Amino acid sequence: MTPDHPLDFTGERFLPEVRGAIFYEHWHRYAAVAAIVAGKRVLDAASGEGYGSNLLAHAAAHVIGVDVSPDAVAYARQRYARPNLHFVAGSVTALPLATGSVDVVVSFETIEHLTAQAEMLAEFRRVLAADGVLVVSSPNRPVYNEAGGEANHFHVRELDRDELAALLVPDFPRQAWYAQRVVAQSALWAEDAGGGVPPSCIALAGDEPVVTAAPAAPMYFLVIAAGSGVALPALPALSLFDDGALSLWRDYARALSRERTLAWDELGARKIAEERLAELVPALNALASAREAKAALTARVDGLEAAFAQAQEQMRALATARADADAALLRERADHDETRRRLAYRESASGWLRYPLAAARQRFAPDR
């Protein structure tokens, strides 16, 4: 069952959906050692996505995949379900396994990701049975990046042959070395190996290695023929040819390098975009907060302006009322002044002399 959310290819670990030379390199290693794990207890150290552990489980008695990434372990558990296959999160320098609990340790393309390389090998020795076997692969530093392209950012310490051999000697003094490289060559092979051991041609059928009689369906036939009784000269059972400069492979490698550079550029651009997004989110949050604060401040200012306008209206009404009151007071003062003037006149000598006459006139005046 394929999980709903597949792992993203970052370049740190191989995924079986990735094609190209890396596909052949990774699958070939697991397929080649499948025969030696038959019926064995196997540890797949740094199992990653889990495809290799699943392949080995076709033949092994039991396989346990250990990876430092909990996400990769959870993904592998969901995608690869077999009764003899289990995945556990853990470090290769502190394996969550009992001493002497496995017969074979498989560790492909792991050692170059660590600085604690000797510690990892010591852990492998600890969990292996006394007659256990380690199968380890490592990129050959002088050749791995021979084109001088962009280095693998996830490799901490790559090794050459002597350095790897020296690391293995303390715990694994017996060593049988095999070389691996994806090549672009013309292959010529015998249809009948003449009773000898034929070359090993391995192909994938789904996720299980299958040994085939030939590397591929032949595109051409080369026939050596002679008359009756003539001994035929023999060619090697498998012959590989190139121009001595690996031109075909280098053409492919250049295209692959360009593709890899573009992929790294895309990953770098994605990382920069994620960093910018991480920077933008707080800014957007701050902007949203500022907008909310501005809206609240605007509402407060609008309220204060309305209150100010109401206060101005009240002040205008008070001013009008005060003006009316001042006018009424002036009129009242004028009346009081007139009354005081008349009283003063009445109290004067002229007023006393004129008052009886004025009163008489008013009394005897004819009605009008």
C-alpha cells in the first residue's frame, strides 16, 4: 500500500520513484546481495524509505530496518507490510538491537553521512552474531565526483579505498572487495555459456530481484560459423566494450550533472522561498495587527470627533443663551436706570413742585 503522502526527494536519501543512474546503483546493490541473506536475520542500517528492506525480506527469515528519521520509518511501515519485516527509528551509532541478534548487516551508502564512522562499524560488530557478515558500500571519493560537479551536500566524510579498508580492519579484518559503476558500453554475451558459470544478470520484477539468462533482449546477433568438423573459436561469455574514454557515459553524465544542478537549484530556490515565507508570516501578522489597531484607532477618533462636534453645538447653544441673558440683563439695567432717574427727579425740588400739578392734570384730564 502506498501512503497518501509520499516522502519528498531532497537528495539525502534515495526514493524508488527516482530514475537515472542512481536507480540502477541502489537497486543493484540490494538485488545482488539478496541471495546471501536467504534464511538469515538481517539488519538494514539506514533503511530510509524501506524499499531495500522490503526487497531483502523476499528471501530473509527476518529483516529489521533502522533509520534515524521517524518520518521515514512511519512511511516505510505504512508502505511495506510483511510479517517478517519491521522498521524501527534509531541511530546507527546506537542501534536499538540486542548484541549478536542478527546474521547479516546491510549498510548501503551510510558511512559517508557520518563523522562517527568507527562508532557505527563497532555497533555493527556488536549486533552481529560471531559468524555474522557485514555488507557495506561507500562512494569512492576520487571517482565519485570526478567531473568536478556540485558536491553532495549530505555527505559529511567521503572515503577512498584505503581509508575505508583501514576503518574496517579493527572489527572486520576479512574483506572481499567488489567494484560497482553504471557504465554505457556495448555488451556482447554468449547464449550458451558452454557448461561454465554464466554471468549474473539481475533484473527487477516489481520489487523482487530475478536472475535472467541475458542482460537484455538482444538487438543484434553475432554468429561464428564454420563447416563440419571445424573447431569454432570461443569468445568470452560476456564482453563489454567502450571507446576507452567512456564517451557515451560522459555524455549522459554531463546531462545528468546538468539535471542534478537544476534539481539542486530548485531545492535551493524552494528553501529560500520557505525562508522568505517564514520571514513574511510574522510581517503579515504584524501588518494584520497594525490594521486592526488602526481600525480601532479610527473608530476611536470618529467617536471623539462626534463628541467634539456635539460639544461645539452645546457651546454654541450656551453662547446664544448667554447672549440672550446679557441682552435681557442690559434691558433690565436700562429699566432700573430709568426708574432710578424718575425717583431721583421726584425727590428733587422740581419734582416736588411739579408732582401735585401733574397728578391734578392726570386726575382731571378729560377721557379720550
